[in-house]
Amino acid sequence: MKLFNCTHCGQRVFFENLSCENCKSILGFSPDEQTMIAFEALQDGTLNRLGAQGLAYRACTNTAEGVCNWLVPIDSTHQHCVSCRTTHTIPALSKPENRGYWATLELAKRRLFYTLLELGMPVPNKLADPENGLSFEFLEETDNKVRVLTGHDEGVITLNIAEADDAQREKIRLSMHEPYRTVLGHFRHEIGHYYWDRLIRGTQWIDEYRSLFGDESIDYAEALQKHYANPVADWPLNYISVYASSHPWEDWAETWAHYLHMVDGLETAAAWGLRLDHALPSGPPLTAFALDPESPQIDAAVVQTWLPVSQFINAMDRSLGSHDSYPFVIVEPVVAKLNFIHRVVHSARRGDTPMNFLPRSAEDRSATAPAPA
């Protein structure tokens, strides 16, 4: 992620901030400009932009709920920001802890959307585009006999709100012997399934996809059953994770998630001016650089930069007593898959390859507040 400064006083501010700690200005993030903007509240409740002039905005309705800090153009018919418009169901707020879980989930989703918008990926919502849009269901498991499973189905992404509970998520991670499990990781993985439908299914990419990831037509339920009964022993030779070896769809989603990890991680490292004088033993200094979405492919330098950056992050984690943030090894077959994903994204961004969108059947209309579960 980029570095942000208060447009009023120049103080460094962060993606999650609601106000500037220095000048106390109200802060909001504009997805249209991909930056944080400072405001003062006027007596009529509107926001007066401070600093450089530009588009006029108002706050997303969910700002009043304490779960959003994104902005909506003043002339928009929408009450919710582009991220909140995709949230269809929220947990029951009669439980005080559920508001905190909802806020955690929305923050992770906004981080996801930030990266997708930087890459030029569309993020339609199902109210405006029922056939092709996104809808997020944040559900609570209230009955031991009815499980809430995190997953994707035709643009509907369901997340169990227990994933927003750090203690519960860590318990699940340990019970499933996973090296990595985060809320943002869930979002990046599940959105990968959505973009497989938009970018790969029925497009010119399908044959090359199958040559790299395998034939997705094999029975999904049977493949998962085999995976949990007897995981592929030599998965590190070809996959980014053991779960990626379960089915070609999961290989795509896991690799897609890691593509987003790499894109956002390198942008952050470059924004902070990260320089590693000891990136490789006896090697030259390495200065981190952000991945260029206009580049037609990921060259070796990108991956070679990401590897020492991720190793540095893990070294810092260990120094602080945490487990590795990035417990993965990128092997050559995975590099080829990452490069394929980048090429697909690059082509879609430029409009060289039409995305797989069905004709729209509904007029765009203002989003209503999400329904409680």
C-alpha cells in the first residue's frame, strides 16, 4: 500500500485512520483518487475538503456505524461506498462483539478492494449487476448443527464472522495444521474464485490455464474428499500450499491470493523506501520496487525482489516473537502460475481481452443498508 499524508497539515496518516492525530481533521479514503483526504465538518453536516482542491465527497453511510472510512462522490445516488455496497448481510448487532467483528471484516475487504482497484479490476455489486456482481454475507454460526462455511458461489462470498475473532481463528489454524490463516487472506482467496469466473471461464485463457493448473472439470467434491483423506505428499514441488493441490480451482485461488500478497507487499516496501543491503549473502544491495501493472508480465526481478523482502518480514516477525507472516516458498511452477495471473490481469486491465461478463439485466440503483443476519 502507498504512504498517505494528511492533505491539511502533511502529517503521515494511515489507511485505517478516521482523523489526523496532528491537526484533528476528519479523514476519508477516496477510492476514485486512491488516497486519503482531510476535511472539516460544516454546520450543515457536509464535508469541506482541506488542502488541494478536487472532487467533493460525503462519508459512506457506514462511517456512522464505525465500520468504514471511505468516501462517496457528492453527486452519487449511492449512500454506501463502493466496498460497502457489496455487503449484503451483516451479523446481528444486538451482540456488542459482533460490531467489532463486522468492522474487522469490512476493513479487510477495503484493503482487498484497494488492491483490486489499483490493478484496474471491476468490483460490481449484485444490486447493480445481479448476474455478474459481488455480494458478501457475513454470517454468525448460531446453531451447532448448522455450519457456516467460508466460500464462494456465483459471486456470493460467505465469511463466518468467527474468522474476525483472533483467538478463534488461531484455534482453527492450529487444528487444521495451517501455517497461515488471516481475514485478509480469506478475502483474497475467495475473490480469486470470483475472478476465475470473470477472467478464465469460457475465455481464450482456458487452455493455458489448464496446462498450468489442471483440468477444473474433475469432480470438485470428490477431489476435496481425496485431499483431506490423503494430501499430495510432494505438493511443495508444484504448489504454493497444500490446499492448492486439492483441485485446479483451489490452485488458482491460492495462487491468486499470493499474487495479491506480492502486489500489495511490494508496493508497501517500495513506498517506505525499503533497501536491503544483505538481501543475498555476498550479493548487491536490493531496493524494493512496486510491481508495474502496465508491465505485460512479471519478470524474474519481481519475484527475486519479493523473496528477500518476505524473508526480511519473517525475520522481523521472529524478532518480535510472532510466527512467520509469509510461511511460503515460491518454486518455479508457482512462478509460472503467478506470471500467468499477471498476464491475465494485465490483458483485462488494458481491455485487450474482454472479461467474461453476462449482459446486465438490472438498472443501477442506490444501495440499501445491508440486512442483519
